[in-house]
Amino acid sequence: MNTLRAMALMAASAFVWPLFSQSFLNDYSVTWDSPGKSYRDSMPIGNGDIGLNLWTEENGDVVFLIDKTDAWTENGQLVKLGRVRVRFDASPFRQSPDFRQILRPKQGEIEIRGDASAVLRVWVDANAPAVHLEMNGGKPVNMQANAEIWRTETRRTNAVRGNDEMMNGFRELAGNPAHGVTIDPDTVLPAKNNRLIWLHENTRSVYPSLFSNQHLDSLLDQFADPLLHRVFGVVMKGPGLVSSGNQQLKSTGPRQSFRLDLYALTTQATTPTEWQASIEKTIARVDAIGIDAARKAHRQWWANFWTRSWIHVTGDDSAASVTQGYAMQRWMAAIQGRGTAPMKFNGGMFTVGQEPPPGTPYDPDKGRKDSDYRAWGSNYWFQNQRLVYWPMIAAGDFDTLSPFYNMFLTALPLASARTRLIYRHEGAAFPETMFFWGLPNNSDFGWGRTEMEMGSRWIRRHVNNGLELTTMMLDTWDITQDPEFARKTLLPLAVELTTYFDQHWPRVAGKILFDPSAALETRQVATNPAPDIAGLMNVLPRLLAMPKELTSAGQRAMWQRTLSDLPALPRGHTDVGGKVPVTDQAASPTGAEILWPAEKFAKFENSENPELYSVFPYRIFGVGLPGLDVARATYDARFYKDSTCWGQDGIHAACLGWASKARAEAIANFTAYGSERFQWFWKPGHDYEPDLDNGGAGQMILQSMLLQQHGDRILLFPAWPKDWNVNFRLHAARNTVVEGVWKAGKLEKLTVIPASRQKDFVQMPPQ
């Protein structure tokens, strides 16, 4: 078993059940009293790898898109598996006073209630790759289930101005007028034994063309193509249902009870015949368990999940919105976070696209935004991805965190080989925007570029992600103290990523000169950028402090050398009023001293504050730490102000001990409702709906308001508003779990497990 997934089970069970009441869990349910009209009225549900966007239409049809975390096409695009429409004659689920559609996160299911006591329960088995729809009650009706496939024929979308599908949806392959994209069709197999089967096979792959365009041909044979002959698809069947053609199941007569089962599988480097053999074995294994036993185990998994951790805030309407937003973001992470690929920041699995009206002719120069479309494409963008994953650490959700780490671990050999080929030194760096196997995309690299270094000025020298990734892994290590995780994941990545920083830049007068460099995307030309220096100041002492039996003398010598050779963290100043940074770097100091984006830097070009990275994610400054006044002055004079999407104002405010500012930003994040009926499909800040990094940033704000850690010290309520009540359970360093209740202006309960850690807590008075 994957070590982090095992730790997630421990997080749910080792301290076993929560000490305080969890009656509030039922408050997280979402109830609709009317059917919807389209895919924009969908609810999300899933098991971590397979997901559904499910909705009920006004005619009583129950419809869902099927999603899977690793359904990567030949173009490296993450797509849906298809759509299913469940139809009843005289459907009990049309609009009526009895209609209810209820998301029940505690049970991991959606319940649809109709007239005559008809109930349909939909769940995606938490322990198996299976979807189940179970209908009971009501009047006897006929039922049919139709597989609706839209990738039915080969089509091409052209690289022309105004074609948003190509230029945005396929962003990673855009930018060359000669290169549109061909989308290959799915295959619907003949129905067999009353089973419907459809699949997609990648008979070609863009993988070799990326190596060729990026002058990496010499590496191609060393790394297996992760797209070629990837096969993904679905089998659909149900007790008492018979096939009617290749895309429909139907009942043989009216009944009160029905069940529809779907099974999804992805295989790599296989044929469709081999895929069929594999999925038949999967079906046999799943069915052998029995539906009642599977349902019981499924509900137990969700019960365990919700006992790992929680934050439940009360006190006013905004507190209720924050609580529900926190829970819904955690729900959306859990239902799509346990697959082989990390969830995408720009919608995850639950994008719905913009389906064209029926009969709309297809124009390859205009493309189309069907259910596979997502703005900003299918690459992983670290600046956005990280905020989806940071909150999982304190929540103890290591099983949903694991795919994020594993993507980089799997991509590490190629990243190291690419560094040696391009820069002629050791170590590894990951591009800010990358395919899941670790290469940058051709749009950012540049088409027909003769140089081996990336062309995009936005991310060419943006390599801070390696230090933030290492910080996240070190925080995970601090909590779990798991040597297997350290040996197999943390250290292989950390050694290569820090070696890059040791060897990439020259040393001048004994100090590393980070030049040419960049301070994130915002200061695209910079010398000695603050995020990189702060990141190394954070991770190197922590790596040096790891048990010596896990590290080598050579590694420790490299870390100590790099740490000793770091330049000082850049400083600047404000004007006399203290609110405006003086951007003339040659000007004499006039106002307050503040942290600076870099020693030297170019104009502001994006919405980030690199000068505050030493507050978060690197925690060199903050409440309870030296230099708090300087950090607070920096926050007040920051260049960019925003918290939603990838903005970090709320996180920084909480880390600096400002309860009122942090609360305002948490409310802003958790009420950034999207335009779809399920309002926690957060509106796109800079990304696409659902904007998952918006919800993740909100979670980080709330967690940081409650707990912060500095070494062995744990600060309790470092930025908590006195008039908000809270019941919480969070995870902290050295296998520590803390449960607390703050109510009516006082701490009612606090339990720390193990009790020996109680002495390390510093309670700060809520403000």
C-alpha cells in the first residue's frame, strides 16, 4: 500500500474516534427542491478516481457525466468517459412537491426523492472502481439507460485566432498556426451479455513531438510514452436489464426496483482486447463482494474520512458560509483526489464545458466547447495546484495528497536528465506549467525554437516550485515521522531539487548570485529573488535536521554549503507614509523597512507578492517570530492585493496574526460562488470553474487562523476572532492531533493527542 495512503488510514483510525460531538456533519448536506435543466445544474460525487456530474432534468431524466482522473488522450488532454441518461416512463422524478435531490457527504451519496415514495441513490464505491444507482419504491415503471457519446468521429480544431477551444482549451499545443489538433473518436463495442462497452484507445501520441520540438530526442528512448496505447473506458450493466443496440440498456417490464452499475478502468500500453480482459476481472472482483457489503464498507470509508479532521465555525451567517465552503472544498478534493493523477486546478474532473445547441454544424475554425473543454488546458500549473494540496497536510488527508507527490516523483528521472542535457549540471527543476510526465508544453517552450531553454518569459526562470514542494513534503514528514515516506518520496525529490540550486548559479565573493533569475512570474527579470532565498532558508535547515540514518554525509555537506552561501534576504523601504513601496531601488530610505521581491527586479507583471513568500509558504516571519513588524509593514505596502484564486492575502494575514483581516479574506474565498447551481464550483478567479485553488486557499486561511507551528511550538488561535465559535480537529507535527472547542468567548475543551505534546502549545487570546 502507498505509504501516504496508509497514513491516511491511520489518521482516520489510530486516534480512533473524535472526542467531541460531530452532529454538525449533517449540516453539510445540500438539498435542491426542483429538477434542473442542463449540465450546469449538476452535483459532484466520486470515489477519488471516478467522478460524476449528476443532475435531474425537468422531464425526470437522471443524467450524469462520467469522469476519471487518468483519462488522458493522445493529445495529453484530460477528457470525460462519456455521459449516461437514465429515463423512466412516467418518471417519478419530475417536478413535484415531493421532489428532492440531496447531496449527503457523510454517506458519500446523492439521494433523489420523487413522488409515490420513489428513491434513487447514487454512489461511487469508495473502495472499488464502480458506480451504483439504486432505485426503490414508487409505482412500477420501465427504465432505460443510454450511453451518450460525443467523440463519435475524427475531427480537427484549427489553430486560428478566435478558436478558443484550440488556443485556450489546447493551450499547451497552441501557438503554431500550422498545428491544429486532431481529436480521435471513442469506440463503441458490440453489446455482449447485456453489457454496454465503450472505450478510447490512444493509437498515437504527442509525446515524441514534444521531445523533438524541445531538442530532447536523445532522451526519448529512455522514457516510456505514457500516452501511447493508453485505453480507458466503461462497462455498464444492471440486474434484469437487457441491451437494446450497443448504447442502450432497458428493463424487460415495469418494476419498482432497479440497479444500474458502471465500471471504469484505465490501462497503459495495452490493446482494447487486453483492456476488456482486465475490466472483466475487475467486474468479477467487485461483484463478488455483494452490493450490500460494498455499500456498508463505502459508508464506513466516508465516516472515517469525516472523522480525520474538521473545522466547524458558527456565530453569524458568514461563519456558516465559511463552514460549508470549507467542507465542500474538502468534499470535492476527496471525490477526485485518490486517482493516479492529481486533480487539475482548473476544474478538476468536474468541468462541464459549454455544449453547443443540438444540430449546430461543426466549424473547425471555431471549434467547440463540449464537456471535455477546460480553459488553460490540461497541464499542471504549480502556482495554482499547490493551494489545492496545502490544506490536506493539516487535515490529515494524506491519501488525496499522495498523487500530487507521486506525479513529481515519477517525473523526477526525466527532469534530472533534462537538467543535465540543457545545463550540464546535476539536480532537477520542474517547469511551472508541465505535462504530468514532467515536460513543459510546446506553447511555453516555443515552436521551432533553436535554444534548449524555455522561451516563455513568464516561467523561463521560475523554478521556485521545487522549494515549495519540498516544504510541503517536510511538513508532511513533520506530522507523520514516517521513514518510508522520507526514504522513498521526500529525500529523492529534495536532494535533486536542492542540488539544482547549489549548482545552477555562480558564486561571487563566496555567495550564490541568482542571476539571471526571476521572482515568480511577477518579476520576470530579477537578481537574488526573495522566494528562492527564503525557500532555501526554510528547507535546508530542516533537511539537515532529519535523522542522519536517512541522509548521507555528502547530502548534508551540500545542504550546509548551500545554506552558508546564501545571500541575505532582500530588503527595501516604503515612502514616509509607510503604505507605498519605493520602487526606485537607488533611492535613499525614507519610510519603514520592508521585505523586497528581489535585490534587483524589473516591473510588476503578474498578481503575486514574492516579497511575502518568507511569510508563507516559508514561514521565516510571522506571529511569534522575530521581525513581525517588518513583515506586517510589508503586507501593508504589498504590491498586489487579492486572496481569491491563487491570491494569498488571507493566508499572509493569518500568518501575521491579524484576525479581522484573515476573517474577511476567508469569507471572500468561501463566498466566491460560481455560476453553476452547485455554488461551490467556485467562480474562476484566474482559472476555470470550478476554481479549486480558490477553495484551497480559503482552507489554508482558516487552518492558519487556528493553528501555526514553529518547530516544536504550536500556536493555538494565532489569528482567531473572539466572536466566532469553532469546533475543530487538526493534525500537527510529531503525530499530534488537536481537538478544540471555542465558544462564547472562552476555550471550552482542548484535547491534545498524545498528551505529552500539551506542553508545546502556546494559547494566544482570540482577538
